[in-house]
Amino acid sequence: MTAKALMFQGTGSDVGKSVLVAGLCRLAARNGLRVRPFKPQNMSNNAAVTVDGGEIGRAQALQARACGIEPHTDMNPVLLKPETDLGAQVVVQGRARGHAKARAYQAMKPDLLGAVCESFTRLKEGADLILVEGAGSPAEVNLRAGDIANMGFAETVDCPVILIGDIDRGGVIASLVGTHVVIPDADRTRIVAFLINKFRGDASLFDDGLRIITERTGWPALGVVPYFAEAGKLPAEDAVALEGAARETGGPLKIAVPRLSRIANFDDLDPLRLEPAVTVDIVEPGRALPGDAALILIPGSKSTIGDLADLRTQGWDVDIAAHVRRGGRVMGICGGYQMLGRQVHDPDGLEGPAGSADGLALLDVETVLTPEKALTRVTGTAASGHPVSGYEIHIGRTDGPDRIRPFATIDDGSGPHQDGATSASGQISGSYLHGMFSDDSFRRNFLAGLGATHFSDIGFNAEIDRVLDRLADHLEAHLDTQSLFGLAR
């Protein structure tokens, strides 16, 4: 039996497609279906390492978890990882294929459609249902020629589409009706229904809105999904999610995180935000790093040298130096670890013009960026003696005298090796290990070392699964999910 498919597109970015697909994946899986997520093209610097040793967008890894399966590169065959405002690294079926500016990428898309369809075909094997997530909006008709992310893909594989409107941002009637007006006739007829997402208040007040949209478009309404506040506990796809996180407050132990312009894999912070004793302060550009932080955590970056320059432009290097003089702790993860060293060298111009940049010189190490990319899941033991696990996803080799004090000893299946470095004072540490704070025991011991005295009794991964179950319940209660799944073909 051939797997059926159903695609979800939005009237714009950040309308909640990723979360809705995750919830529907969990609901379908609970109903006994062999369901798989798929996103033809994604743009995100939040990536996950897959079971087959590649990388995909974090949202598709979450959706795979919702299905109860391991993430695979076929679930997101084209991943764009922005490095500048104009260009990105292009990852195809889990492996970096090169770099392209926006206009050059438009010319590449027809050639990438083959890889997209190949992955989609493989994913259908052994599945009952594929839930496909679009990117951006089909209303971007200026990008319709050669499209592989929305209607271009749907047309190629003959997939029906449900259109999602976000009422929380306002103008939802205009966005849905406007999409109907601007898209070509063939794309218009491919949309089989619409739904409204993120409604706050009495949903019956929007009954007339649903009627107006249906009258103007001919599309039936599947329902109105009330705002699901717990979605904030799920790993986010892109840095838009940090705008809300920056305003959150928690417990007395403060961890300050500079909001780098090319911040990557910032879901490292999610388990820390779960802890009631901790406030994760995402420091936006234009604001000084707080002087009362127990830890300054420099996160991952898709462009280490570029973000080093931005960090200095913000004056955060001065704030970090002052924090260290006061006896404060500093930690860098991945790109943040590279920034802590004396220099970062990019001899091949992998992240921009070839050359070198001075680091913060808080660790006696240097990094050379190399074309080979580490994409591995690891387990090991931290220098503190506590077990640790996570994944590596980076380019570059880092070495120097402070490596004699590694952050951890880890094993990626090829044998134990040392990760990271620590200063002689113990104040400064760096590691290539993402996801370490998802390990509940490690996280609590790490925070205890910073002075935390009480911790959440919630397991981070267990909480993610609980939220996915509650999300599935939420969608089942407010959508005509029987009709929705019946639209797949």
C-alpha cells in the first residue's frame, strides 16, 4: 500500500506549521499509523544529528520524536543554514554541498528537486502517512518558478495542501483571502482546506470570520486552534522564538547568553530554562551583559568569525572581561568555544573571506576551520566525573595548551577522545558538545557547581513527550482531525 501524504503551508513564516505538524504526527502515531514528517526545504541554524549521520532541521527531529522514530536525513533533504544576510550553507540529504547567495540558490533549486523527490519516495516506504511541512508561504509568487518548498513540491508529487493562518499576528482574513487572490489557479485548487491557529479568547467570536473566508475562497474550514502556550517548551526551529525567551524571568541563578547574529543550536538553552532556580537571560544587541550573572554562556554560531566581530561591536567582549575579573564563570559551546581561544583561522574562506581573527583569549587554544564537518552523537564523562551525552555538529579543529584540561572524555563509537578545554583557573571552559543539558543528572550537577540549590524534578526529555501528548490532545479537541487526515492522498 502506498503511503498517503498531506502538506501544510502557511500564509507566512512562523504561523505555527512546525508545531501543528508535530502535534498531528503524535496524534496519528497514537492512532496506530506509521507516520513520517517531511520538509522539502528548511532554513534554520538549529540542526539535529540524524541516525544515519547527517543533519536536518531541529523541527523535523522533533516531529520524528512525535512519531516515535529516529530522525533521518530524508525527512529534510534540503537545509539552508544562514551565514550572512545574503548567503547560506546548503546541506543536501544531510551533507554540506557548498555555499550560495540568495540569487545563486534560486538557480540551484531545479537541480535540488531530484534529491527532494528521492528522499520523499524513500520515506514513503514502510509508511502509512507523510505529513509535509512547507516553508515560508505559497503567496510568495515571485519565487514560484523552480519552487521546491511549497506548491512546486506539492505539484510535483500531487500532494493536497492545507493552508494555515495565524490570527495572533492580526489580519488573518486578509492573509488567507489574499493568498487565494495572488496564487495561480492550479495552486489555488490544490488547497483542500484551511485552519486558523493561535486564537486567544472565545473562538465562537470568529465564526463569521470562518464563513467570510470560505465564501471568498471556496475552501472549507477545519477549525480554530486556540493558542497553545506550552509550545514554548518545545525546541524551536529558528531564532524568532528567542524574542519571547529574552523577556522571561525565572530563579535567582542567572545565566547570561549574548544573542549572536548567527546563533545556532540555541535549543541547548531549553533544559536550563526548565529549571526553577535559573533565569536564562538572552541579551539582545544594544544591551550590556548583566553584571550579576553566575555564568556567561556563549552559544553556538554558524559564523564564528562574523559573530566575534559582532560581539565586539556590541561591547560584549568588554563585559565578558569584566565578568572574568570579578571571578565569574564563562562557558562556550561549539562556535562559542572557538571564540574563547586566542585565534580563529579560516584559511579556505569557509565562513567568509579567507583569513584569521583574534579570539577573546580566555582559553589558550586556537581553531582552524576545516571543510570536514563533525556530525556525531556521543556519550562520555565530564571532567567533573558525571556522565554526559549529546552531539557534535561543527567544522574546525581546536588545539592548544588548555586542552590538557578537557571538558569531557567522550566516545562517538570510534573510541574515547577528549573534548573541549578548561582554563587553569577553572573559570573558563569550552566544549563542542551540544545537547549536554538535556541529560538531567548532568544538568543538575552542572548547575550545582554554579551555586544552584534546588532543581526541577521533571525530566527534560520526558517533559517534551508530555507536551507533545498534550498538543495532540489539544488539536484533537479543536480540529476536525478525522476530516483532516481524510484529506490525505
